[in-house]
Amino acid sequence: MQTDEIRKKFLDFFYSKGHRIFPSDSLVPENDPTLLFTTAGMNQFKPQFLGKITDFRRAASCQKCLRTDDLEKVGKTPAHHTFFEMLGNFSFGDYFKEEAIAYAWEFITEVLKIPVGKIWISVYKDDNEAYDVWENKIKVNRERILKLGDKENFWPSNVIINGPNGPCGPCSEIFFDQGENVGCRRLECSPSCDCGRFVEVWNLVFTQYNRLEDKNGKGYLEPLPQKNIDTGMGLERISAVMQGVFTNFEIDIFKPIVKEIEREIRNPNSEIRNLIYAIADHIRAVVFAIGDGVLPSNEERGYVVRKLIRRAFWHGHCLGIEKEFLYKIVPIVTKVMSIPYPELTERRENISQIVLAEEKRFQETLEEGLNIINNLLDKLKKEEIKIISGEDAFKLYDTYGFPLELTQLIAEREGFSVDREGFTLLMEEQRKRSQERSKIAREIFVSEKISLKDEIKIRRFSPSEFVGYDNLEVKTEIKDIAKGGQAVEEAEAGEEVEIILKETPFYPEGGGQVGDTGTLETETARVEVLNTLRKEDYIIHSAKVKSGKIRINDKILAKVDRERRLDIMRNHTATHLLQSALREILGEHIQQSGSLVEPERLRFDFTHFKALSEEQLRRIEERVNGYIRRNDKLNFEIMEREEAKKEGALAFFGEKYKDQVRVVSIGEYSKELCGGTHLSYTGEIGLFMIINESSIAQGIRRIEAVTGRVAYQRMCKTISLIKKISEDYKLKPEDLPQYIEDLREKIKRQEREIRNLKRNYFEKIELENLIKESRITGGIRLVFKEWDEQIEVLREYIDLLKEKVKTNLCVVFTSGYAGKTNVLIGVTRDITPILDAGEMAKQISLLIGGSGGGRPDLAQAGAKESHKLSLLNAEVILRIIAE
């Protein structure tokens, strides 16, 4: 039975049992800071498990999951993965043990038709209820039912002793027996043995307790008022069982991936199978993570993706693959997963390019990093040291981009270990420095958060009703007021408050669109609305009372700033036209990955793998303005989310949508899910003008643009500027480009001539003088000099000095050229093992309050304030060398 068929049969079975079928949630959990990635099917149902949402009691899903807890085991065991799919059925205060067990047994034996004689069961040692169901209701032979302890059959494992506090319960596991010829082959072998004979295919968790602690910190359990069911069956594991193979990597959705990897290897054989399987697993995880918007980086989720790419690339390197190859496997992954996840096919090219770029980046640092680590290992061998220090591991990470796991792989191959604790401490120090540098930005972010929190019991009335699609001015009523997070009955002139209205025309910030501003007026008071935000189902008006006094239940006139809203609607409508133009001109792989819609401008982020040319930007701008001139009508419709997607409606990547969605359609070229405010006709935009295109992350581009009156003002300003320049230089406007180009060529020629003169002077006079004036410490010659030169010129001077002196040379040049503070450090290669230019740059940067780094033989430091160069002199550098 093929994997796609098993997935479908599972969901169809539980649909027939009254379960609501949910599509897989994103690998990036929504509003859950406790998780880097979605790790289980229950993650998206946390509100239901906590009893917060009760509109349905039964659910089933096939959830994409990503875990790296057992990374070292991936490829080495038959069933460990980083990315996998988890089949699950859930009950929230509805059915419990008997029904859950009966459903599982029916699906396993009647739908999948697994022979009863191949099935074993485990239950928690004290769970007599579950044991009784298996033995007396399902009629499983008691010899095939095992009672296991807290570690094996309680979730979370050992929770009573170790915690954490919260919902928990016993579980029952279903095992498939692969036969007595598999594993340890002992007669007494059972599911309690980890030899591999018994495959755990399904875990049924009975969440019936709440774990608490007494005053002495001892854990205890109390029954939950709502008992839940949480089950999980690994799709890859059950597929291996159904397809009669020993490892998950032999099933139908892995075979093509493994085969493609083998094509890259000269002599594939069983001895390297583990590495091939690990690569297959990692590239699947990478494709799905990037597909869900996680890009390679050095932070959190991005670091996991980067680590997996580099780990897979290193495995390929060990197999003799010398060039980038992972990007070639992306289309195979998207093809085998295209039925359940068609969105991957749409993003295939972009994902491939992101993986390729990351491979290239790692390839550039790999050779140099390998030389460093090999030299380090040789040195440690001579000193009879068998552990790489945390400092050295961190340097490999910080300078050469080696993940700690890669350093460990290389070290272990040579019989070394790595000081993980030391590495972690240095990482934490770096993170603290980074946070300190971004302190101002974080404080600004905090100040923007809604202060209306749990202190206000906002659930005492029905949610706010937004009526601002058609009305910018309505009579309504004040339902709640808060000051500084505290609920109050009234507020007077001069006070800053948060206000909830019964109905509101103010659009709350969301989906990239900024919140509305405007006024609230009574007969005796006037309130200025500074921003509008959303808290759950409530719309919060951040405001300041300008005059009079307001009270709860006051009747008011709510008026949105009309001109500002119109500017916002022009820009928001233009983002829809822009996405259509991008997909038409650049390709269907374009996917919106972020946006900002303000009155003054729009910003649109999208997936694309390279910079746009001037010609492409011109065509995109022209196409959008063509849509505007057509003056097409915008149509708005409320429909079911899945129906809208079937009709081709595009969704904002990463946005969470309810079952009922608002679809905005324009002509035959644009259909999107969008709750924002829009114009009635495209012609109302007036004019669209692109002002910038840039890269914001690997595989993500950004276009900034203006519309309407802002675009017109910008155009007028540009025309006036061109006219003035033309008059000043007595040129026709059309002759300006050629004149400027001729002028630039003339300046370049003169700069080359001056540079050559300076180089000649340096070689004939300065070079010898610098060597004569140099200082020697510990056998190292230091050349130090202050310059007022471009950094490129100083690099040439350092190269000339290295050519002349050859060995034992350290050169430190400072420059305050054009107000920029730069320090350039050059070291001859023979002494880089004891004097690293990159490390010197970091030490110097601490002195001048900047940043620095680079290669062992050439590095650079800089600071924003040029006067800090005075802190550096030859004596200071000599001390650094001596240390």
C-alpha cells in the first residue's frame, strides 16, 4: 500500500467516525514561543486541549513535524527522522479510552488488514482500564499485552517525578512484530526490547491527569475535569510495515530521493547507506522548512535549516561529492510529495535556489575551515590532547560557519571530542552582546504592544464588530476603557487610554496593513485615536483624550481619518496588482512572504532567487499601471477557505486564516484571501511607482513603491530636479545620462592615475621607511601606520609589504578616510597559527567600540566614531601581539 493511500485511508476513516479533518499546520507554530517547530499533531490543537475552543470535539490530521532531538541517530536506525508526518486522531472531552482503542484496532486490522498475530500492545502498569479494554473488549491475547512503567508508557515520560506540571496521562502503544528472524532473535524478545524486531506504529495517549507539586516540590496527579485523547502514528513507520521493508528509507516516498543521491556518488554501496539515508532525511526536512518560510540563518529556526543543509553537504563531501548537489534533489522531493503538498511544487525553483546559495556559501568556507580544523587536530595530537576546546569550536563556528555538530562529526572521525559546555557559554555571551546592541530596537517593539491585557475582563461582552469596509463614520458606544493596563470607568483630558467600542469603523493593524487613526466624539468630549490594534476578537483603540471626559456606555461618533485611509487603500490594492505583475513577468513561483501597507508607501516581500534587472522592474511597473488604467472593479466575497484555495485564491504566506475567508478578486488576473481594506476600482490608485528593490534574506526580495498623491509628488519633484540640472549645465534633459557617464569615466581615469602614482611612491620610498621604523616583539615584526586612504589602497600596501618581508610580519594600518574609521590587519601565513588577524580585529574592535573579523591572514575592524582611532598606537598593538 502506497504512502499517499495510507494517508488518505486514515483521514477518510476518522471522517467516517465523526472527526473534523484538519490540514497540516505549518512547521512554524502560531503564537507558541515554547516551540521552534511543530513537533506533534496535537500542537495546533492546544486551545482545544485546554478547553478554550469548544466548537468541535473530534479532530484528525496528518501533521508535518520537525524534530532534531535524535539527529545523531538519523540514517543509522530504521525509523529516526528530522522531518516526518504524524497521523493523529484527537478527542477534546468527547470519547475516551474504549472508543480510542476500538478505532485504532479497527483501522489497523480492518482497513490496513495487518494480521492480528503480528500485533502487540503495551499499557501503563497501573492502567487497568486500558488493559481491560484490550483484553476483554478487543479480545487481544493477554500474552501480547505488556504492562510498562513511567518511562515507556506515561506521557510525558517520567512526568510524575521530573515534571513538567500540566496535563498528562498514561498511554497505550501498538507494535508490529517483524518476525523472530529480526533483531536479537531471543525467544523472550518482546516490545520492551530495543533490538528493532518490534516497531512501535501508534501511540494512544489518554490525557486524564493534571500534574502538580506539593509544598515540598513532590509531584502528584489529580484528575482533569475534561479528559482528552491524543494519538500519533508515524506515517513513514506504518508505510514501512505495509510495504514490507525493514527501514523507512526504503518506502515509496524515499526511494526516488535515495536513488537521486546515489546518482551523485561514484560507487554507492551498503557501507555508505547510513550517510545516504541521512542526506535523504535532511533534504526533505530542508525542503519543507523553507517551503514554510524558514530560511537558512544563524538564529533559531534558520540555524536548524542551515545546520541540516551543511550536515547533508558534509555527508556528501565524505561520499566524494565535490560540488553542490542538494539543490538537484529538491525537485525529486517536491514531486514525491506533490499529492498532499502541491504548494511545494509551486515553490520548487525558489527552494532549489535557496539551497544552492547555501551550499555555495558553505563550499566557500569549507576548504579553509577544514585546513584550520585539521591543523588544530594535528596540534592537539602532538600535545596528546583529545578534546577540542569550546573556544576553538566557537571560532570555527563564528569565523568559518561550521555548525558545532559538523565540528563534532569531524572530530569524532579522528577520535576527538568537543567541549560543548564551553562552546555554549561563548554562544550565550555573543547572544547577550547582540541583544545589547539591539536594546533600543527591542524597547521600541515592546512599546508598540497592546497594554490592554488580562487585567481587563474583556470577555464580559460580545466581540467587537468591524463595520469599516463600507463606513468610515459610525455612531457607536464605548464598551471598555483602560489606563496603563488597568480597567477604568472613565477618562479625562490629557490621559492616554485603550478603548473598546461596540462597533467600529477603525481597521486594526494586521496582514501588513497599519491600523487606522481618527477621532471619537461625544457632545462634550473629543478623543484622538492614535492607532488601532487587535487583541483576540477585540479591536483596541489606542487613544488620547483631547478634551472633556469619556465614560463606559457613552454614545460616540467614531470617525476614521478619511484621507489617510484612502492612501492606505491605494497602497493595499496596489500590492494585489503588484503580486499579479510579478507572477506574470517573473514566474508562478512568486509567493508573497510579507508586506507593509502605510499611507506613504507600500512594501512587498516575495520569494525570488536573484535581483531584478532594471528592465524587469520597468515592465513590472508598467504592468501595474496598465491594470490601474483598466479601472477594473474589485469584487469581495466570503467563502469557505478550502473552496477559495481550490478556485486558485492566493494566501499571504505564513498568515493564519479562519474557515470563512474574505476573497478579493480583480478582473481575471488577481484572486487573494485578504481581510484588508481596498478601493472599489483600480483606477482610484492613480499612479504606481517603484522606488526600490533589494534583498532582505536569502531567496527573499523586497519591492518598495508609492501610489496616488505621494507618487505624483515624487514625480513632480524628480521632473523639477532634472529641469534644474539641465538648465545649470545648459544641456537638454535627454543628454544628461551621456554627460554623467562621460564624467564618471573621466573621474575613474583620474582616480586610477592618482592610485598608480601613490603606489609607485609607496614602493620606492614608503616601503623601506616602514620596514626601518618597524618594531619587533617575540620574533614578530610589527609595521604600524596611520593613513588617510581608502581601504582598497591599504590592502595593496599590505600585499606589497608581505611580498617584501615574506615571513614573521604583522601589519596594522588605520584610516579615517571620508569620516570612516577602519583598521586593516595583515599577517604573513607562516605565523597565522600563533597570530590570527581575525582575532586581532575582534580585540581591536572592542577598544574602538566597533566590530571586526576576517581571515587569519587578513582582517578588518571598524567603528562609527573616527576620533577613537587615537586609542590605537604601536604600543597597544604590540601588547595585543604579546598576549
